[in-house]
Amino acid sequence: MIRQILLDTETTGLEAREHRIIEIGCIELSNRRVTAEQRWYLNPDRDSDPGALAVHGLTTAFLADKPRFHQVADEVIEFLRGAELIIHNAAFDVGFMDKEFERAGRPERIAGLCVVTDTVRMAKRLHPGQKASLDALCRRYGIDNSHRELHGALLDARLLAEVYLAMTGGQAALGLISEPVGGPRDAPAAETAAAFAADLSRPLRVIRASEEELAAHVERLQYIVKKSGKRLWDADLVPASAPAD
């Protein structure tokens, strides 16, 4: 089964032509379970725009001793290669990632490394006319994002993992851990990952329909057939014990 990676970035501004990535955050899923998380902080060799700084809080001083993108490019590429990338507003993050590859003199581009799924597009298909921001989707699916005072790539990737699982299968209560009290800048990644994985080690609970629920389902299907005059499913899918049309 293909690896899935929820990815988010923080940047010094909005335009990839002039701005840089300063944080990449990833949550890896396998069979709808979290199997790894990864974060890179990056020195952009420039200040963040005031508006961007107000959003992510990553100061020039904090980033001064972090690696440049070209120094971690191999690690990033190998982590992402072959995965399905699940990104909220994918065009933004993909544009920045591709620009960083270009600046690093690398031939790789996201489209050649990964399949990309945009959860903004998914949300708009599922909930037409409704807000599709990450905060709005957290509210819709009952996901606690009260700790999201500042945006962070890893934090947002965690929230996106919960939203994605809720949108695609109804599993929203992953127990994703929030940033520690000291803030995301002080948290050792290994300790964070260990706590995260430990909380998610329990097996998934499967709830199957009862006999009464299955019978009610068949009855509803037959009602639809009688009203519409059309059968949009294979007759073999209806249990043999179901009443005849």
C-alpha cells in the first residue's frame, strides 16, 4: 500500500519567487495509522515578512543556526519519494517546494516524486459552499485546535491528519498530541514522535452493522428503487433474504 504523508510548510512570505521555506512538517500514515513524523527547520537567509512572522512566530534569530534547504535536500527527497502527499491548498506548498529544489540545483520536482492530493478540493466537493480552511474543517469534524495559537508546519500536519481521516472514513479521534507548553521550538523531535506513536498504538475499533440496521438499509434501497424507477447498484449486493421489489 502506498505511503501517505500529510505535509505542511511555513514560509517567510507568500510568493515562492522571493520567499523561502522555513519549516517543513510531515505526518506519515500507513493503513490509516501514524507511523512517523518528521520536521525540518530551515535557515532562509532572510527575514520573514511581518505578516508571515505574526502567523508562525519563527524569528530570524531562532532560524540562524538551522541548516539551509540544500543541506537537507537529500533527506527530504528520500522521505517523500513514492508517497501520496496530502496537502491543504497543495499549489502553495508544492510551488515553494519546487522552487527550493530549483535553488538547490536539484532536478527533482514534487510531481515526479509523489502523487498529490489537495484536501481543500476534497473539502469543497464534500461540503460545497462551505468554508474549507483548516480551522473551519476542525470545527466541522469536532477536532480540537484550541492549541493552535501560532501556525506551525508539524502542528498543522497533525491537525490535517485528523481532518483527512475524518473526511475519508470517519476516524477523527486520533489523540494527536499538541505542542508542549514550552512551545514547538523547544520540543525534542524524538520525544514528540515517541509520545505521538505511543498514543496511536492501539488497534482500530471496527463497528459492524447489526441485523436490524442491515434490514433497514435494504428496505431503504428498495424504497429508492420504487420512487426513482432506477437501480444504481448491482442486484447481487442486496442480500438474498431481502423482500422482493
